[in-house]
Amino acid sequence: MPHMNGIEMLTKIRAAGNNTPVVFLTGYGSLETVINAVRLGACDFLMKPCEMNEIDMVVTRALEIGFRQLQASNIIASLKASHPETIPTLEKLDQLQHNQVLMKAMNTLRRVS
């Protein structure tokens, strides 16, 4: 990208409040880049060159993640509106989801290194 790198782009995407699943595809990946991308919420990371079946698998997984996120957001919004007493529990679930993202980061790091 001529005006910004992938990390800068993902930072802007997240700063805008967009939680769309993002897949990094790079020819210049480093461990630091992988860590930063995952911390910013990238759902996967591919290094060039990669096979089309790997791209297909990663994009399919990203689409599934996006669909599940949308479903979960709708369910959570509905629960908060109809059962306000569930809000503390829902916040704990959000923390668990964050921990799953960290576990995903560790798996990605193992795969890249």
C-alpha cells in the first residue's frame, strides 16, 4: 500500500469502531508484525507466497468469524435490552472472548515462527 502499512490500516479500521475480521497477507512479515496485527484484532496472518487453498481456507474462516460476531452482537443486544440483570455476566463473557483472541495469537505465533 503506497500511503500506509497494514498495521496502520488496521489501527484506523479499529479506531473507527469497525470489528470486521481482517486477514493480513504480507511478504515482509516479522514476529513483531504478527504480534501487533493480532493485538489489533487480525483474525489470521498469511505470508507470501501462499497457496490458493490456504487463502480460501483463511478467508472462509474469516467470513465465519464475522458471521458469528454479528450473531453474538445481536443476541447480546437483545439480552441487554430485555434482561438488564445479565449485563455483568455478558461483560465477563466479553473478557473470555478477549482471552480466546490471545490464545489465537499464540497459535499464530507458533505457526509463523
